[in-house]
Amino acid sequence: MAGAGDDAGGTTTKDAAGAAPRTAGPILRVIGRIPATLALVALILAAGVIWQGLWRPFEDAELYDTVAYGLPALLEGRWWTPVTGTFFVNQPWVYVFTIAGFWGMAYLEYHRGTRVALAYFWIGQLFAVCATALLLWFAALLPWEWAQTEAAALDVGASGGTMACIAAAVGLFPPPWRVRAWLVLLGFVFVALLFWGALPDLEHVVAVVLILFADRSLRVQRITVREQRLLAFVSILVLGVIQIALVIVPTNGPFGPTEPVSGGFFDVAFDTIVIAVIANGLRLGRRWAWVLAVILGTLNVLVGVLIVVAIALSNEAQVEVVIDGETEIGLVSAALWLLLVIYLIWVRAAFRAKPRRGLGAAPVPTVAEVKDLIRADGGGTLSWMATWEGMAYARTTGGVVPYQRHLGTAIALGDPLGPEDSRADSVRGFADAAERAGLIPCFFSAGEATRAAVPDGWRSLVVADDTIVDLPGLQFTGKAWGAVRSSLNRAEREGMSFRMTRLGDEPWGVQAQLRAISESWVGDKGLPEMRFTLGTLIEAADPEVRMALALSPAGDVDGFLSWLPVYGPGGAVRGWTLDLMRRRDGGFGPVMEFLIGSSARHFADEGAAVLSLSGAPLAHENPADAGIIADLTDRLAQMLEPVYGFRSLHRFKQKFNPRYETMYLLYRDEGDLSRIAAGLTRAFLPDATFRQFAGAGLELVRGKD
């Protein structure tokens, strides 16, 4: 057995006796892979200690003018300053942000190596310093007070290099987080420039833009419809916040200084109200929201143009009196709105979602057509659940995707229906249709083939293990089948009988007993019967669903099961899937073992190939490298165990020695998980009230059985 410290990727050291090697911990492994980052941080801290910058403002020191970089230093021939200024910090409190800024270089060095990280840092640092000086030299030739002020300023610090490394590190993120991180980074540096407009802020913009064009890792034209909408949603919210801040907070950016609470309240209030109304519509891709956003943006741009014309014809002071606000705020807002309007027009095709519209091509399939499709092309162990009440159907080019729509999500159940060679087209067609409708697409309890067919970048999460019993040659012999064999023998001794039937074929008295047993089971729960992948007696009434009854010597029903057909291609039933499991209180003890064992024998005699005992949600066997998501699902399973007993059910099914087939939740990225979780909760418990949820929550907290 391998020890707890074994790790093929770790470095090893020997103890004092030269005996067995020890594996270096993860922190030491990370440290060993970022030597350049640590060396630069050490040099900056050393300079802070030697020249007392860690506790005194270095910009007041005599050495500052000698080592600080900027346009004046380069014009005076201090060519060394772009390098020397890198290792100093102007104020003690800035050290916190300087050191924290090296995370990008550490990430880059860890993933791409020391040489690459050093190249990005030094090229970014030198380019940011020199290019900024060149820009300010040209800008200062104009009658632009801000440019003339910053052209005379000096600066120290490594932020140009660290921002370049952060931009390069963001380019290594997996999609869609790469685009999102790029937008956050660009928004941060440009907003900082507009708000404060100091020399370091311009250097940050120059460094980030350099990497943006050099790496070309931000390709907005290739992002999904969902990302285009999300970008518009976030941008308009951020723009609204910026407008409010411009009125409240004093700024000193390229457009000039502003004073707090200096007017313009009506315009900001109007924009804020409109943004609040249309923001969520943009996220959902609604056309009306896009139209209003373009109109609002165009009005703000026109206001900016009028301000420029008015200043040219009169003067700034008179214009500010007329508009009851500062012209700088109007110009900044107009510039930001212009960028947003250009973007909205560029991605206008993303805003065509129509609410209350079905997904997929017309006409919408009927339940009868779905059943015919399953019989013709076969399906998985969950396919017959697609015929249940509450399911909707998305017709694709080669098949049908059964799904339910809850709380902004489109949750496909199991694998797409239809020929196997059409599965990839069905998966992508469903995902595209859901996104166009402003919904979050996902596949619940899908198999490996569907997992392989989802678009690049999608994530997967194990939600259950389908427990499969192979029927050919089934014999209840050996130690492994002891529990099942004992229940069958005991049932024979006690006079229990087994009957495979259909619900509609049973007399009223038997059906009444089945309803009583089911209602008694539901009454013991704090929540109503679960649906979606768990049926009721309504679904069991389907003529194609089989019922297994355990009858006492007196003719009473002690327990029952319902079995869903699993079709193979060509219309032949190749197996059966367990759905309902109910027992009468005080009846035959091992009734479930008796029923499942007897059903397996019966179906094997009929020539069926497989018996699926279904998957118990949140009770699967996680792989060793499943990570934090597995930990979270394990904890959730522990909390829900007192209410639904998923893990107890999973352990019970192990008595039948099944093999396991993994069932997945397939989703776009982690940002969707909270909405998907809410949608699945409503899918499983569509009739639960807030009071029932609250009661179940108290039961979980108390650990009540």
C-alpha cells in the first residue's frame, strides 16, 4: 500500500540517516518553480530596508531623483532609471500592492518557466516606462493640462512589469474565464486612468495593451452568445456605477479634475433607472433591452458631442452652468457609452432571444413521436423518463433532446434521443438553442458518449453511478449473493409470492393498496415526492411500464417496484430500469431484496440483457482526483441523508453486485452552477413550498432520521 506522502510529481529529500526519502510538500514544490519571482520580490524588499523605503516615503529621499524614471529623467540623460526605478517603492503602504502584484509573474513562471516570466516582466516594464514617456512627450505639445502635468512627473516601482505578467497570466486561463479576466483587467486599468490619471495608471494601460496585442489571447469575436450577453450586462452595470462614482468621488483624469457632488444628478438618476430596467434583459438576450441600451448610449454620446461643440463656441464655465454639472463628467460618460454602443451594435445578433419559445426546430415533437423514436433507435437506461409529464422536447437535425425549463435553465435529461451518430449535433444544437433563448443549458445524468460530444471547454461533474446488473447467465450463487439468496429462501418459507404485472391490469383493491403504501411513504417525508428522474404511480400507469408485486399469504401487497423499458435499436426491449421502490410498514422484512431478485430472474428468463437499479444522486464513488467539487457533494450528501437516504440506497444496491456506469452533469463553466443547482432543485421538487423547504432545512440541521 502506498504511503500518504507518495507523489510522483514531488521532489524528494533524505533524512539525517540517509534512509527513506521524504516527499516535498506542495508549498515547497511551488517555491521551487518560481525562483525569479521570489528573487525580484527579495530585491525590492532589500532595497526597502537599505534605503528605508519600508517605513519612510522614498519619494522624499535624496536618491529618488537619481533612480526614478519618467520623461524628465530620460530627457536629462538618466538612461538607467527604467531599470533602477524598478526596485523602489514611493510610499511604505504601496509595498502591499507591489508585492501582491507579483502573483501574475509567479503564475506565469510556474506554468511557462523562468525565462518566459523574466522576458514578460522586463519587456513589459521597460516598454511601459519608455512608451509612456514617449506618449506624454507628444501629448504635452498640446494645450492639455493633464498631459503637461504627468509629463513632468517621476515614478518608481515594478508595476509596469507586473501588470504585463498579469495580462500574460490571464491569457493562460481556460475559456471562458480567460475572456472574463481580460475584461476585468482592461476595465480596471482604464477606469483607474479615467478616475485618477496618474503616471503609474498610464503605464499600467500601456503594459496591458502591449500584451493584449502581442499575445492576442483575447478574441472577443470568437466568444459564445452567452459571453457576449454577459459582457454587455456587466459593462452596463459597471458603467452605471462609474457614473454614480464620478458624481460623488473627486477625480483628476485626462478629461480634467472634478469636484464631488457638483451637479448632474438628474442625468445620472435617469441613466441609473434605465440601466436597472434593462440590465437583466441584456443578460437574457432580449431585443427590447438591446434597443433601449443603444438608445440610452446614443443619447449620452450626443450629450458629449454637444458639450464639445458648446465649449468650442463659448467657454467651459458657461456650459457647466447650462448643464448643471461638470463637463468632465459628461465627456467621460460619453466616451464610455460610445464604446458600449459600438460593442452592442457589433454583437447585435446575440440579442434575439424570445421568451416563452420552445427550443429546437419546429414542429415540437409529441410524446407519441418521442416513444416511436426510442423504439426505433433505442436509448439509455433513463430514456423512457423522457416520456413523462412535464418534459419538453427540442428537435435537432438528427434527434430530440428531452429537457425541462426551470429558473432560467434548460436541463436536458440523460442522453439525446435518436441515432448515435447524431448525438454530437443534437448536443450542440440544444446548447445553441438554449443560449439563443437566454437560458443556461446543461445535461443531467448524461453518459460518457454525451460527455465526449459537448463543446470544447464544457465541464463535467459526476452526479451518480448507474448500477447495472448483467442478466445473461445470472445465478444467485456464491458468497457475494448471500443476502439476495437468503431473502428468496425466506420468502419461500413464509409463503410470499411474486407477480410481474402492469398497473392497469390489477384490480381496484390492489391499486388501492399501492396508492396507500405510496402515500404512507410520502407522508413520512418533510418534502413531497421527488420528480424529474423519480417517477410516481402516475408514470407507473404507462402500459409499457411493468410492476413487480410482493404478495403476502393473505393476498396483501407488502411491497412493489416499477420497471421502465430500455429499448435497443429496432424496437426490442433489451433491459429494464428500476423506478419506484415502496414497501408496507410491518410487512415482509427483506421485501426489496426479494422483489429485485425475483424481477432479475423473470427478466432474464424473458431474454433481457441488463437490469438498471438506477443511480442514487449524491451517492457515487468519486475518483481520487475529483477535487473540491467532490468534497462539496460529499458534504451535501451527508446533509440530505436523513431526509432521502441516498447513500443508504446506494449501499443497498451493492447487494446485487452491479457494475457501474458514471452519470454526469455537463455544464458550460462554474459560473452556471448556482443557477443549475436552483433549477435542479425545482425540477426534482416542483410542488414543494417555501414552508416545506424550511421544514426540511430544520430537519437537516437537527440531524433527524
